[in-house]
Amino acid sequence: MAKLHVKEENSCGVCFSTMVFYRSVSLLSKLRNRVVKQPSLTNSVRWLQIQTSSDLDLHSQLKELIPEQQERLKKIKSEYGKVQLGNITVDMVLGGMRGMTGLLWETSLLDPDEGIRFRGHSIPECQKLLPAAKPGGEPLPEGLLWLLLTGKVPTKEQVDALSKELRDRATIPDYVYKAIDALPVTAHPMTQFTTGVMALQVRSEFQKAYEKGIHKSKYWEPTYEDSLSLIAQLPAVAAYVYRRMYKNGESIPMDDSLDYGANFAHMLGFDSPEMQELMRLYVTIHSDHEGGNVSAHTGHLVASALSDPYLSFAAALNGLAGPLHGLANQEVLLWIKSVVDECGENISKDQLKDYVWKTLNSGKVVPGFGHGVLRKTDPRYMCQREFALKHLPNDPLFQLVSKLYDVVPPILTELGKVKNPWPNVDAHSGVLLNYYGLTEARYYTVLFGVSRSIGICSQLIWDRALGLPLERPKSVTMEWLENHCKKSA
Ligand code: NMX
Ligand code: MLT
């Protein structure tokens, strides 16, 4: 089997302090070169150069931001620590903690009606504000990573610098591929992918730094190193799984000229400009969905034990692999294909209604519809619909998805118990990928997983920077609930 061509790191691993040292030396030498090449520069221009250079470095930006955010949190604790955020009811305890505010998550916030805002920006706003690969194009996911981490919209130069940093970090040790190869090729892609992430953990800088006794005020630095490396490495690991399963193991190396989304598409084997744009949009919109969703919450919980980003993210992926969460994108396309197999592509709305009822009557959910928080159509669905209307308006499966938009909500409303009958992100993603040739539905959750690393890892860096504590809510038994409720009646 052909392997990805990778640049191997020093076999004993590069320790965190050495990396920081090299980063500083390389930054200094870059600055020195620029100043030496232009000896006539005035002091103020030199200073401007120094500022510009650190402006392009995400790590330096964060270092500046962290102290002020630490102060902010301290103030909230001391001034508002005893303010109530609502009452916890028995329904909430028995109902999967729905509606219970219980987590701090800085990178994004979900409004039930408007949908997700990344650091205050809606998806349409991000599509306008974030740098794109071409004028008017879809946002570059690196730009979103910058926004989530700093709260600031990056310039194109900052995004380009981050693209390069991610490419430089995308080295995969050979044993990662060997760990994946130890699994049957028929193992679910999410199992293979998570195995790869666990193998990447061997080089965790956080784990090494902790073993050496790092001071807690510095935790965020090796967390940053691990998080950026993990985000950088995931597309290559994910693509390896795809090529292993579906393309006879013929892997495709990274292209140093491409951005994160385009490179991912390239390593999977798709080089059309439309697929590159789709991948940029896909990764951006799947990146983060506040903190309470299963994958984000799991990652945050596991990281609260000071498990490193690799361990925490692998745990998050295992939650994402469930059919009520990220696996729903696989389920949607398989379900749509079962509709076509049984009724053909030109199915009428009445036939479609019957098929939806048949699914519900057999005790299954209609995948891609409903949500734990959202109460309107997911804006992530809407922007994918807009992409389809622009690029593939006549695709029969897109037209079927559009018919489902008309048919399913009234049926789910008629059921009486479904709180949100509208489509979510997963109702649409599969038909777009399928149109461009990525037809293997079982693989789709891996794409979601790569994307979700951007949100989970960004928050994880802030978890460590803000010194958030071990997460440990109180649980009770049914007997405790009965006694408590009788006493308070
Ligand atoms: N089809 C059939 N029944 C549904 C659906 C649906 N699409 N959505 C909710 N219900 C049922 C739900 O199973 C529950 O039934 P019961 O009381 O018999 O257990 C009842 O309606 C009330 O559920 P809700 O309070 O509306 O939804 P909840 O917050 O519990 O669950 C989901 C949210 C997303 C798990 C649920 O809507 C669902 O199962 N949807 C289909 C799977 C899916 O698309 N998941 C992807 C979510 C997005 N993501 O990427 O993670
Ligand atoms: C997500 O993107 O995580 C899903 O929409 C699920 C959620 O937010 O609960």
C-alpha cells in the first residue's frame, strides 16, 4: 500500500521548550533578515515591521489577549458569582439537561431561532467578513480558526500565515498509519479515524510538559501546540482512511500551495474548484456549535481532567460517531438513497409522505430533522441550500432534499412531540458531497470530525488559559428525587 509522503520529525519528538525556542529564533531571524536587507529603514518603520510580524503570528496574538480575558473572568466571578442563571427542574435532570445553562464556551453561541454565531458573527456575516481564496468565495476555515481563537476577524495575510503554519505542522509519524492499518479495512471510518488520533497522541506536548512539572499558568502553551498540530494533522489522517477504504490505499500527498480546505479535498482525491469551495464552506460551518452538543461537551469534559488535546478530541469524536449526533449525515444520505431505491428519483410528494410515515412507524427517526436547541431551520442547512442552488440546481438528489423540506416538517409537527420539525445541518451535506463524487456515505462523519476540531480545540486552549476547573456535576438517584420532591411539595 502506498503511504503518504511525510516529513518525519526527530524520532524522540521535539520537546515543547525546544519548539518555543525555535519559534522565537525563527521569528527573530525573519525580522533580522528584513531589517538587514533594508538598512536605511527608520526606527519607526522597523518597529512597524516588528509589529506586523507578530500580527501575523496567532500565538503572539493570543499571548496578548489572555491576561485581559483572565482578568475579565476573575471580575465576573467576584462580582456576579452568586447571581442565579435559572432554576433546575426535575424535567431538566431527566431530559438530558436540555435548557440547563451549565458551561462556559467562548468561541460560539447558539440562538434557538437565529442559529450559530461564531464570536458574535452569523454564518452569512462570516461568508462576507472572513477572507476567501477568491473574491466572493467561501470563507477559508483558517480564518474561522483565527476568529474563534482571538475574537477578531483576520486579514488575508494573517490567514495565509496560519495556512502555512498548519501545513508546516501536518507531519504524520508512520506508526499512525500502521495503527490504522492494524484494523480491518471494513472497520467503520470513524473507528479508523479515531484510532489515528489516538496514535497521534504519542507526541503530545502537553503530556510531556505535564510530566516535567509545568506550572499551571503555562498550561495553555503546550495545549496550543497540540491543538494547532492536531488540527493540521487531521486532514491527512482522514484522507488516509478514505483512500485506504475506497481507493486501494493509493494515498495523495499534501500540496504545499493549497489552503486547509482545498488541501483536504486534494488529499481525498478531489481537485475541482467547486469541490475546494465546498470543502472550505463545509469545514467552516461544521467547526463549532457552542459547548453543549455531545462532541464539544465531551471534549471539554475530558480536557477538564487535564487530559491532553489528542485524548480529549478522540473522546469527542466517539460522541460525534453516534447517529443522533454527527453520524446523522451518513444516515441522511443512506435514507435518501433508500427512498430512491424504492420509489425512484422522481418520487411524488405523496409518495414521499408515505415513506416518511413508514420510517416513523417503524420506530426510527427521520435523520437530518430536529434539534436539541434550534427551533427554526438551521442556517447551516440554508447556506448549503444556497450553494446547491448556485452550483447544482438540477441535481435529482438536491431536488429530493428540497421536496423533503416541504414534506417532513408538517409530518413531524403532526406527531405532536417533536420540538423542532425543521432540517438541521446534516439534512443537506451528503447530497452536495455525493454530487462531486464523494459518494461513500459511511465516510461523511469523518469530514464532520475534521471540521469540529477547529471549534473544540479553540475552546480547549481557552479552557487552559482561563484555568477552568475539573468538570464534575452532581448526580442523584430516583429515590433521592422522589424524597426531595415529596419534601418540597
Ligand atoms: N424524527 C422522529 N422523531 C423525532 C425527530 C425526528 N427527526 N426529532 C425528534 N423526534 C422525537 C424524539 O425522538 C423524541 O421522541 P420520544 O419522546 O419518543 O423519545 C421527541 O421527538 C422529542 O424530541 P425533541 O425534544 O424534539 O428532540 P431532542 O432534543 O430530544 O433530540 C435530536 C434532538 C437531534 C436528537 C432529534 O431531533 C433527532 O433524533 N433527530 C434526527 C437525528 C439527527 O438529525 N441528528 C442530527 C442533529 C444535528 N447534529 O449534527 O448533531
Ligand atoms: C452540532 O453541530 O453539534 C449539532 O447541531 C448538535 C447540537 O448542537 O446539539
